[in-house]
Amino acid sequence: MASDVMKTITPSSSLNKSMNSGNHQTDNAFHCDSGYLMNTLGLFLQFLLAVLAFTSLILKRYCEPRYERRPWKIWFYDTSKQAFGAAVIHFANVFLADAFQGDPCTWYVVSFILDSTVGLFVIYIGLKMTQVFVRRNKMETLYFGEYGSPPKCSSWVGQCGLYILVMIIEKILMTALIQFDFWADVRHIIMSPVKDPKVELVIVMFIVPLVVNAFIFWVVDNFLKRRTKDTKTIYVSDSDHTVRYSRGEDTARLYNRIDRTDDGDSDIILTDEDGELRQRHNNDNDVAELLIT
């Protein structure tokens, strides 16, 4: 009798296992599998994403006022640091997405969301802390956005290495944060409406990163470039519109006429020393009295 019961149970158990296996296979069929992020479609989307995201920085350059616009060489030094840092984060996310158990596409998008929110704040704090350290120690080659005159590649290499170090620290912290069980529920919900794995791949590897990276690149570029703080324009005569002054915390400077750069679409603002400024004020009839309150 017991033998007959066991025979009855065994097929039922086998059926349950078969059904569970079938459900698991069906679930996998609707989502990315291991290695899916680096297949032909995935590599093409990553290349297209890199091109379009970097193009947003070119657009940003042309949106800047001419007197703040960087020469192409300085612009390349500034933005290429972001390119290398973004590549480190991207490929770290791809590697970790395949290393974790489950759908790599959902792992990737969750990692990306963390990098773009909490991670962006960590990057900001990291960049500020590194600049406080290098300025206290007068490590001038590591001042972000300053490469010497003429610009030196060695300064760019040092700054690029420092920026990548900040990105690595950020990625370690975000990887630790993603270990919380809370993110497992987020992974199950975030891409559940999407059933086609190719559509899911396009969303997590192209559409979402393109929009978010364009925003992040614009924001981080402001951290990395050298800025003229609180620059304003004043007009000293009807015929001279090229005199500018910058109000600092303790002093105010008068800037002389704008010097044109070789590339023709950006300006370099040159400053006058106090003695020269007084002489110019006395001798140039076009210069009116400047009152800075």
C-alpha cells in the first residue's frame, strides 16, 4: 500500500518539478540572460550611447558664453576625464551585472540609478575633498581645469588619474549599497512590464543612460572645468563693449579687452595689475569711473 502511495506521489513530484522548471525557463525567455549585455546588439548600443552622450558636451561648449568658452584643447582635457571615468563605471556595472545572480539587465539599471543619484553626490563630495587636499599641499598640477601655460599633458594625466580614483571609490560604495535586500524587490518591479529581452536591453543600455548621462555630463563638467566666478559685463562707452569685471569675495578686478584664441570661437580674459589699471584710467578717455559697491 505504502509502495503504491509512493508511486502516486513520485509522478506528481516530478510533474511539479517539471512545471517549476518550465516556469523558470519561461521567465528567463522574457528577460536578459548572462552575457546578453555584451552581445552584438549590446555592443552597438554602448557605442551609440558613448557617441551621443559625448556629443552633449560639444553642445554644452557652444551654449557657454564666448568669454567662458574653453579652447578646444582645454575642453578636450576637461571632457576626456569624464569619458574615462564614465567608461570605468560602465564596464564595472556590466561586469557586476553578469556576476550577480538573476537578470543582468535589471542589475545594470539598478546600479546605474544608484550611480546617477547617490553616486553623483558621492562624486561631488569626492571632487571637493580632493581639491581641498591638493590646494592645501599646493599640488598645482592637480588643480582641476588648470593645465599650465601652455597646457601640459602631464597635468591632464594626473587630474585624470585623480578623477578615476574618485569614480572607483564611488563604485565600491555603490556596490556595497546594492547588496541590501531592498534592491531585489526593485529589480522585480522595475522592468516587469517589459517582456521582450531586446526591448529591455535597449531601455537599460541606451534610452535611460542617454538621458541621464547627458544631464550628469553637463553637471560634472562644471565641477571639472576652471571657472571665472561671478563674471559680469559692464559697458564703459557706446563703442567699447569688451571690458568686464569679476567680483570676488574680498576684491574686485577690472578686466581689459578680450584676447582672441587661435580657434576663433572662444575668448581669453586678461587682467590688468593695479598700477596699469590706474594708468589706463587716467589716460583713456573712453574709460568712465567704475564704482563697485
